Amino acid sequence: LMSPESLAPRVTTIIPTYKRPELLVRAIRSVLAQTFEDLQVLVLDNASGDATKAVVSDIAKQDPRVRYYCHPQNIGGTNNFQHALHQVKTPFFSLLSDDDLLLPDFYTIAMQSFTENPEASFVACGILHFLPTGEYCGMPLARLPAGFYHPPDGLLAILRHGHAEWTGILFRREILTKIGFLDEKAGLVSDLDFELRDAARTSFVVSHQPGAIFCTKPPTTQSVGTY
């Protein structure tokens, strides 16, 4: 008989959400369409009070890898991500905003990089940037040379060439015991702070193979704080 551990998924995709059920459906389906299937999706609803619960329930009926939790009241975007990180039990995890999406081979590419580089704490794949109008804006990660980085070289390279949004990053869960969780004092840049703290202390891999799509927001659009 297989042990419970062997039946558990290896990757958790965290999707915080707030009042964007149509976009959320697209994000969830992009995860379920992954060529690497050993995963679960954790949706954290920040008290949307709309159709969010219903659309997630419909998907979960078709695919039991989808899990849903709704906060009784809105706790703010950073706290929603923070709460989600504390729920991760799988060896690997990634964080996906509800208006972004993953490309089908993201986890396959990242897991292969982990196999080839077992010391790595995270793998950053290329992220294609698009405007809400559908206009392609490029792949900023291309400025950061691909390869395996040891500390502090990785941190210095990020500071010199730019960072990857965590939309296209797969992390080892072990990193949470090494650097801790999000620094709530960092506010809207808590994701960048988390990545920089990771890069300062651990090794990581940069791949230019596209793994995700990041939908850039106009300056007037509400920020991540609403997730």
C-alpha cells in the first residue's frame, strides 16, 4: 500500500483573490492545465462577497485538487498572502495573483531545474508581460542572465539586472524556515523583499523559458493590497 505521504501533492499553488471571479477562473484553469499534475490549488478569498465561492466550487467539483478558504472579513492583501504561506504543507509552492496565469509547462520546467540543481531554493522562469489590452510588453527577466546562482552573487545580479515577479517562481517550502515569511512592514513590496532575502541567503536558478503571464496594471488600477 502507498503511504499517505506518497499520495500527497508535491506543489501548492496559492491564489489569493478579491472580487474578480471571472479572472480567477482563468488563473485556476491555467494551473489545472499544467503538464506537471502533482499539485493542489489553494484559493484564499479575501471576503469578496460575490460569485467567487460559487465559481471555485464549480471547478472543485470537477477537479478535487482545488481547495477554497474564505476569510470572514477582508484582512488586506499582504495578510492574505501571509495566511496562505502558513497553510503550505507541500515540498514546493508558488504564488499566483488572480489576474495572472501560468503557462502549461511552468512546473515541469521548474521541477526539472530542481532535479538538475538540488541546492536551489527557488527557480525563476521567464514571465511574459501583457497590458490589459492584450499588448505584449516583453520579458523583463531576460535582463537577468540565466543560470545557477550562489549567494551573494544571485542577490548582486538581481540588484544589477532586475528581479523576477514571484508569479513565475517555484519555491521550496524549506525556505520558509530559513528566511521566515513576509515582512508586513514592507507593504506592497513584500514580495520583492521576500525574494531578495531568499537570494541573499540561498542558491537559486534563473531560466529564460517562459513559465507565466503577468498582466501589468495601469497606475490608476487598484494595487495588490486588495487581494
